[in-house]
Amino acid sequence: MMLTTIGLMSGTSLDGVDVALIETDGRQIRAFGPSGYRPYTDRERGLLRQALTEAVHLSQRDARPGILREAEQAVTLAHSEAVSAFTAQNRIVCEDIDIVGFHGQTVLHRPERKLTVQIGDAAALAKAIHIPVMHDFRAADVAAGGQGAPFVPVYHRALAQSLGREGPIAVVNIGGVSNVTYIDGADTLIACDTGPGNALLDDFMYRTMNQPFDREGRLAAQGQPDHAWVARALQLPFFALPPPKSLDRNDFAALKLGAVSPPDGAATLTAFTAAAIARIVPLLPKAPKGWIVAGGGARNLTMLRMLRERLQPATVEAAESFGWSADALEAQAFGFLAARGLKGLPLSYPATTGVSIPMTGGIVARP
């Protein structure tokens, strides 16, 4: 049975809330609906940055001390406003939506401690929007010993199978953290985080230029990467680990560039993201023939150029060239995952998160 779902995603880039409608049975995608976006305000973004700092001290996933409680309320309200504006603009009535997939905002991801924390009050959201809300997608996987990330590979597979292209294909999502899905036919699905996505670059832009990100990679295009710095950074143990593996947004925050100009700093951090993605190739069964790039990084032309240089002779194409939405893809994925969760289908697998058996997940909050 096909379901009409809304997926919500607020990623580690801290830019805002993506909203997308999708019609799916959790296996195939019948239709993409409209998508929308509600940016975080400067105040909300500042609150979330504080929450990320304070969340480091959490030992219980449901604890919300201090600023975390205020941040959770802000996240919930932002998602409620995003859904309300989206349904009003597209003349969608609540009764037409079967389920909303609500990821929440990740503030801590420490799977080695069986701890992953996404803030956002699903019960309050369900009451505000008058639609059932599925949330807490990652918890069951982490509790069972999985990495709890990445969680979008099953959706990437559904998208890739619709292309009918010869594999292997790699879909890389460059958000705050970058993750890759390796697809080779119907049976081989491997996934992992590859390293920093936009997080280091965004934080650098915020500190040095008071800008949220490097639009189209324009600043990086004016600079020269420090290849020696990138090579040293790639010596960190994470990059030699085979998939599956996952990261917290701040796992590389201790890396310091030193005294560099803003263009050179942006170029170096962009090169680091591209090099970290390319570093996964020797750890895969075969080198992918084609790469599809989604997420905010797909709009960074300097990032795409650096990826093409490092991944040749494979093709590197932005998701939108296939009719996929680079911006809404992760929101669509959580609509897809909500449908799978309702049907008890697996959301994660041994080769995507390291969990011992395929795991379903998600908890439903009703209005």
C-alpha cells in the first residue's frame, strides 16, 4: 500500500529545516511531491551551536539540561512552523498525510558509548501539526551495537535502482558530515561516513567572514589548498577504518589550520572534504563507475571540481542532473524511512551501520 508521507531534516550544517512530500510504500517511490525550507534564524543557529558544545557532557540520551531544553523547544517550534507553512502553501490537509518522518537535530553522536542524541519533541510536534510523527530512527540501531549512521542508504538504493545504470554507483551526501552509499546491483549495499562535509568549512566561514557558508565555493576558488595539511589530516585513524563507520559533527573540530588567508583556508578545508571522500575508494569492493553528489556540497562548484580531479576516471555528477533534489533528498529519505518503519521494514543493515542483523526502527507519536 502506498503512503503519502512528509519527511523533515535538520542537518549538521545547522542551516534550517527541509520539508518534502513523497509517495512510497517503503520499497519503491511512486512520486515526489513538493518540497520546502524553513531557515534557522541567527538566534536559533546560535542556540544550536551552544547546544552542540553542552551536549558533549551528556551521558543520558533523554537528558536536556540547561541550554539543551531551550534548544529542543526552538527545534520543535521551527519544525512545526516548517510543516504548517509547507501544508498551507501547497494546500495539503492533515488527513491526506499518513505519517511525518521527524529526524530532529543531532547534538551528539557517540555510538561507541551506545549514545546518539537528536533533540526535538515529537509528541509536541504531532499535537501542533495534527499528524502522526515518527521519530527516534537511530536509537534501536545504536542500542543493538550499530553505528546509528548513515541512515539514508536504503533511500539512495531505491533512487539508484530507478536509474537503471550499470554499477557500482556511489551516492555521496555532503552535509555537515559526508556519507557515501555504495550500490552494486540489488544485493550489495555498503555505507559509511567518509569524514567532514561542510561543517569545518562552514565554521571557518562563520569565524573568518561572518558568513554561514562558502556560496558556490567562490572563496575556495580564489585560494590555494595546503596539500601537506590535508595529507597530515588524512593520517587520522578514522580514515583507514573500513565501512561501516560514523562520525559526530565535531570529531574533526580540533584540527587547526594555523595562520592562513580566508581563501587559502576555504580551499584547504574544501580539499580535505574531497580527499576524505576519495579516501574511501580503496576500502570498497570495486571502484565506483559513477558518483552522484547530493546535499549542500553539491552546490559548491569548487568541491565538485576537486572531487572530479580525485575520483577520475569515474564520473561525478550533481544529484539534480538526474532529477533528484540535492536540497530535499535527506528530507525525502526520512519520509521514505517513516513508511518503512510503519511497515516494520529494515532501516539499517550490517554493511551500512555495523549492526548484527537488519534493524527496523522509529517510534510513532500521535496527535
